[in-house]
Amino acid sequence: MEAFLSTLSADRELLAAEYIGFLRLAVPVLTLLLLLRCILPLLTFRREPEIWAWLNMIDGSQIPITHWETVIGRSKTSDVAIDVSTVSRNHAVLTRYDDGSWTISDAGSKGGTFVNDRQIQICALKPRDRINIGGVEMNLQPITQRQEVRQAQLRTKAASGWDTLTNLMLLTLLQCMMLMGFLLKGNQEDFISILQGFGGIMLCQWLLYIFYCMISRKSFEVETIAFFLCTMGMAAISTVKPGEAVKQLCAMILGVVLFLILGWSLRDLERAKKIRYLATVAGVGFLVITLLFGTEIYGAKNWLIIGGMSLQPSELSKVCFVFAGASTMDRIMTKRNLILFIAYSVLICGLLALMNDFGTALIFFCAFLVIAYLRSGSMGTVALAITALGFAGVIALKIAPHALQRFATWRHIWEDPQVGGYQQTRTLMCIASGGLFGLGPEGGMLQHVFAADSDIVFGTISEEWGLLTAVMTVLCIAGLAMFVIRTARVARSSFYSIGGCTAAAVLVIQTILNCLGTLDILPFTGVTFPFVSNGGTSMIGAWGLLAFVKAADTRQNASFAVRLKKQKKGAEV
């Protein structure tokens, strides 16, 4: 009997070794195939701007209006540039609403904005209303309903149902293969937790896909990428802390719920406009509560401990910040609006500085730069903000000893490999040992280093699944960012373009800080890898940011935010 059990154990070990050898090659191949099938459609869609109205000038010329918020002014960065000295740099703003109505608002101009010879601050527009801006007369001619329907039909179609189904089946196959690797190689006492973690992700992605089919939404590339990243994070957790797999799964489910709620909110610009005030207050509220009642961990007071659970509210503040910054309907370019947002940004970063969470403060600042540039079009504004950051950084290094220590260790980790450079030196050695194809699940040593599933998760993925897979994981975030950049110029509203670009910027900056900090190319900040790092609030916040990326999709039946209106019988051509 003992001989039989010994033989059985040896056969199991041999089978596990052979399967892991196959898995090391299969994972990067399937990852590459999945990445290409999801990213290429996002980068190859039709991106010609859509025309929503025409400005009929007094000289008989027509200027196309291609966005739902259009700035009219003398500045070259204005959407409609009028080179007349009596016109202010940012004179007025045309705004279209979801029901097809239009308004014009004055942007704090010197000469004022007039409609039918009456000076206005904000006014509803009719097709034959006379608009006077700095002595230049014009009128607005919106496109007809039939033209709008035809325009929507010309949008690039989302991926076919078979393509989406194929992508999801490939992802499921990859997940099953990785799960089998853990079941063959891992400890028996962890089987249930790992099975629940991977099985829960698979169930969630298929349920979301079925829901999309029910509401006639055909695009699933963005969600597939997000679920793949969650899968890589679950693989790291299954190695380092398998007991937390279910916790991370629950956080992902909550993130998907937030994703759907925000998708519904972003569908209607007027509804989004009302919600922005709640988001603005919530963004500050999360940080104030953390500052007052938070717990300091590793020098930063950015954690709330509730019932044994640790939360990081600043991750949710990121979503609120993007929402507040992107809400640029009504008086988009007024100085009052811009000044209030700058003050809001300073308040956010100041609260984070008081919490000694300078890594997150840097992310918020970079998000502010993106919003400031997209709203003003001025590189001077960005340069001034960066200069202010330089002064703030010098002050921060003097008053925050732990931040100064990280900067002192930066690029000198091998001089102190046992203390200051402990995590990074071990990470670099483990990445080298993993090579291109990795050592397989639970095959490395980095799992024994602190934060192997969070701050240095890039090293864990590299060691166990190979540098090729780890790099492609980073490229997933880069692909989402490139997609948003492509959609920004053709987005129907600045709300979607600014929100999408800012959300993508936050995801990219987090990824850069996490990965390059791990490799000692940048100072080690301890920020998370979106969707991948172990952390409940980080996962929820990442899915919340993804909602803005999804809303930027202008393809047919792809985004929650773009609806194809049915033509009414007898509508005007």
C-alpha cells in the first residue's frame, strides 16, 4: 500500500511538472492572442468627427459644430476661432443636450454675448435666433433628426457577437489552465479559496456578458481586458495570500457594480451634471474622514480600519475627482469655474499631503494636469502647475522623513539590500530567475517578500508567469489609454473626452509608478497596479475609472453613453 501511494505521489508530481512546463509556454501565447484580439478593434475604428450643427455666418459661410460643448473665441485653441479684435479669447460656449436642445452661455467676455439683440448669460437657442459675439453675427442650424439617425448609422460597428464570444472563451480557457496549475502544484488546504477566486471571476464575466446581450451592447473588449488583469491579480494572490482570494473577488464584484452604476449615470449628461456635486463633496469627504479617523501604516495615514477590514478611501476619491473635473457643461471656460476647480485640486492634494500619502497626491496632480490642459489648451498653465509641484515636492521631502528615505534609497538599493532596498533587490533577482516564460505557479521565491501581491506584484507576475506575460499585462493598460486618446477627438461631449482621458491617465500613472518603482527606475511609492494589486478599494476604484473609459467609446451599440435614436415617421430630412 505504501509503495502504491509513493508511486501515485511520484506520478502526480511528474504530471504536475509536465503540465507546468506546458503552461509556462501556453500562458504568454494565449495572453498575446487575447491582447491582440481586444486591443486592435479599439485602435482601428472609424474616427471622423460627427457634425451636430452648423454656424451660419453673416457672410454666407458655414462652420461645422462637431462637439456638444463648443467654445467660440479669438484664441487659436477655441473650437470655433474668430480672428476679430472685439471677440474675447474665450467668448461664449454652445452646449447641446441629450434631447437635441441647444444653449449658449457667455464665458466672461468683455463685450458680452447677445441673442436677438438681448445680452445674456445663458440662453436657450432656436434655429433662427440671431447670435452676436463681439459684433460678429451668426445663427445656429442644428442637424435634423433624420440626419442624426443617419450619422449614428455610419459609426463604426462594435465587434460581432462571435468575436466577443471567442475572446471570452479564450479568457476562460486561460483562467481554467492557470487554475489547473494551482490545483496540481499548490497546497490542498488552499484549493477551495483558489477555486472560489478563479471560479468567481469566470462566473462574473459571463454574467456581465449575458447582461450585455440582453441590453444589445456588443462591445466587450474593455471589460475583457479588465477581467484578464483581475485574473493576473488573482494568480498573484493565490501564490502569496490564497486566503484572501475570496475577499478580492468580492471587491471585484463591487467594482463591477460601481462600473454599471456609473455607466448608467454617464448615459445622460444632465443626470451626470447633477451627480457631479455629490461626487465633488464625496471626494473631499473620503479624505477628511481618513485624516480624522484613519490609521497610520508605514508612515502614511491613508487607511481606515472598520471591523477588522482595512479600507483606503483615497482610491474612491480618484473616481470622484475625475467626475468633478470632467463635468464641464455650462460655462465651460469661465474663470470662476476654472478657479474653483484649481482650489478643489489644491484641497485634495493638501489633504493627501497631511496624510503623508505623497504617491497618491502625485497621481491626483497628474490627473489635474490632464484636466487643466484639456479644458484650457494652454501649455503655460501646465508649466506653471509643474513649477508649483517642484516647490511643493521640496517642502514635502523636508517635512516627511519616510518620503525622504525613499528618495535616498532610489538608485542606491544595492548599497543597502537588507533594509532600504530589500524589496526591490529581491524583486530584480526574482524577475531575472523567472526569465521570459516564468517558473510557474508557486514556483518562485518572491512570494515570501512583503507586499509581493500588491506593491511589487509586477515582480511576482514576472517570476511566475514570465517577463513576456508581465509586459503584456502592462500593455493592457497602455492599450486602454491609446483607445481613449483616439476617441477624445470624436467624442460627442467634452465630458466624455475629458473624463476618459483623465481616467486613463490615472490608470497609466499608477501602472508606471508601481512597475518602474519596483524596478528602481523611479522612486518606490507603494501605489497599486490597477486591477492587479491585492486591495479591495483599489479594485473598486479601478473599475470606477474604467466606466469613464467605456463611456468614451463612440462605436455603435458599444457604450452605455451613446444611444441610437429611432427616426420618427415623417421626420424632416
